[in-house]
Amino acid sequence: MHRRERSVRGHGYAPRRLAALIGAMVVAVVGVLGAPSAQAADPAADVAPLAASAGCGSAPTLSSGTHTIQSGGTNRSFILRVPDNYDSSRNYPLIFAFHWNGGTAGDVAGGGTDGQLWSYYGLQRLSNNSAIFVAPQGIGNGWANSGGRDVTFVDDMIARIESGLCVDTAQRFALGFSYGGGMSYSLACSRATVFRAVAVYAGGQLSGCSGGTQPIAYLGIHGIGDNVLNISAGRSLRDRFVANNGCTPQNAPEPASGSRTHIVTSYSGCRAGYPVQWAAFDGGHTPGPIDGTYEDGWETWTSAVTWNFFSQFGSGDPGGGDGQIVGAQSSRCLDVAGQSQSNGAQLQLWDCNGAANQQWTKTAAGELRVYGGKCLDAEGGATAPGTRAIIWDCHGGANQRWNVNSNGTITSVQSGLCLDASGNATANGTRVVLWTCNGGANQRWTVG
């Protein structure tokens, strides 16, 4: 068996069968849905602030597992994944992950042969128990959304889940592959004020687009060699939200055939809070390409790109949010040297100036993020005193999780070491490292 087919089947779908199913499905869906319907909307609608759902502060009435509800007079089911050590006083992001044509909710929740590493497209692993996940089951293992029934199903799931669990209603997200990508796109069109962001993997307009005039944060991922849903379909979906979000139009760069690489483009000029990203890769119809190979699997870069895109909107722990981290001894800010956004950039002390390289967000996963997708990182996962504090792409590792303590220290979850202004220095350019906690003023910080 060709290695690529074996790996793809590990995700619970076979490419040849999927191609035939999608081909028949596209003809049927276009005939049923026709052109997108018009819907009056305010394109300047504000992003909703942090809000607690009805289930906050009460004993949970839902747990992990399969649940059935009535929606539109039909029994519908979904698989729920509630974080370990769930806390009803904490507002959790809510992430819907939709299966592909012929797939099932169980394929998404279980992760196929890759198991928990690929559960919910790999996002459960990266979440570190910081989010609630939902894998809905489509009628006939698809998302035709006839008469809007699948959008109504999503509305009903949200109502049920948020009445029984504590959800941050400003952090609802949706993603899916192929037909599941089409369903996520449909929600971007019709529920732009309900969902904060969507990620569409190898999608097309397969589940309709009722409305489609309001802004929503949008991530599109597509292979240049996709022979099931051509990349032109993905570009078309993307460009709707490039326009809705006020971004500057461009032909985003895409990798060359045979390069086995990917390129992620962040559009410029977008309205604040409504970014658009486009990730094109040299490959076919898959949610899990791996650079440098013809393999597909959980080691893919797509999980991290999507998790980072969603996580940039995190409200964080109480008292978190965007803000500066100021040294108690120096009164200078934790700063990314030279305003670099490169992996490995050194952290230092610098005069506080409010620039983006000094704006940090503490997420529910314990990360300290800058620029949206970069994390405060103990270099190389090292645990020895003197380890450099740097930034790196957020990946959920223990060397990127931090405790902000009541005594003003910031300690590494992995090593227990304190964030430290090297050598007790206070001047601009002083390097920030990890060091054995000693109670010194050079290890105390004010966050936010």
C-alpha cells in the first residue's frame, strides 16, 4: 500500500472513496441550495465581550461522552469532551469539530489510529484541558444542511451545552475538513456573531451560506494539488471574508508543486479583531499534511496553526488579558528584543512603551502569549538555571506553561524555576532567564 494512503486512513477516511462521495455530493448540494441567500446585517458589529454561560457556577449537568438531543423534530447526537478537573467557576472556550463526508463524530473524537494525538484534529492535545470540545454527527454522515437544519442543530447544541457547562460565550470556534469545512464556512456566513472564528480545511461551499456579509476571524487551509475540492474553491471562501473583514486583497503566496512545504499568510489591513489567515500546502485532499513527506498524520503543522489562530482570542484567566509584564526592581517591561517575531528571539528588560512586543496575554492553558501566536518559552525545554527565556511558536509543551503567583513571581510549570532579570541588573537590554527562585526583587513582576 502506498504510504500516503495508509497514513490518511489512520484519520478514518479513504481518499478514493472520499473523492467519489464528494463528487456526487457537490452536484446534489448545488442543486438543492442554489445561490447564497441575502440577509441584512451590520458589518461593523462589535466583537462580544467575555460572558459567562448559564452553566457557570453550578454543578455540571453534562459529562464527556455521547449525548442525544431533539433538533427540528429529529434525534441528533454529538460527542462531548469536558476537560479533566473541570471547574464550573472557569469560563471555557467551546470548539466544534465537524467530520468529513462519510466520516463520523467518533472519527473526530477518537482520532482514528492516531488516537488522542489526533482527537478533534489534534486540538484536544494542544488545549491541555483548557477547552470544551464537541464532535457533532451529521445526518447520513454529511452536512447537507437542507433547510438550514444543521445550523439549527448547532444552535440547539450550544443551548444545551451552555446551560449545563461553563462556557465563555465570546470564545466559540468551529473547524472541519472537507464537508466539515463546508459546514464551518456555513456557520461563518450565518452565525458570525455567535462564533469568534472558524478554520476551514480543504472546504468548499457545500452546506450553504445564509447571510455571509458579516465579519468573522477566518483561517483557510488548502492543498494546491487537491483533486477533490480544487484550491480555487478554498480561495473563493477565503476571499469572502477578506472583503467582509476589510482586509487588503492579495494573491497570497503558495508553495511550488514538489516542494512539500506550506506557506501561511496573514492578511494586512483587516479590521481589528477580525484577522484572515491562509495556509496553502503542497499536497492533496487531507487535513494532516506533513512538510517534507508524502505522509499525513498527527505530526502535521495544521493543528498548531489552527490552535494558535483560535487562542489569540483567549480571554485568559481572571485578571489576564493583554497587558505589560513589569519588573518590580527595574520598573522596565518584559520585551522581545528588537521587536523580533522570529522563533528564538531573546526576552529582555526595556523601557515600557506599549508596543506589541511588550503586550502579553495569559491564556487559560497557562501560556504567556505575545503577537497572538508566540509563547514565552524556556529555550530547548531546558530546566537548568540560566536557561534563556525566548519566544517560540505556541505548541502546548510544558516549557511554555507558567504560573503567575500571588507573590509576584512567574514560575515555569516544567522546571519550577523563576523568571529572572539576569545578574540583578536593571538596565535596558538586561537578559531575562530562568533561575532558582530566591525571593529577589529581580524575580517579581506585575502582570497586566
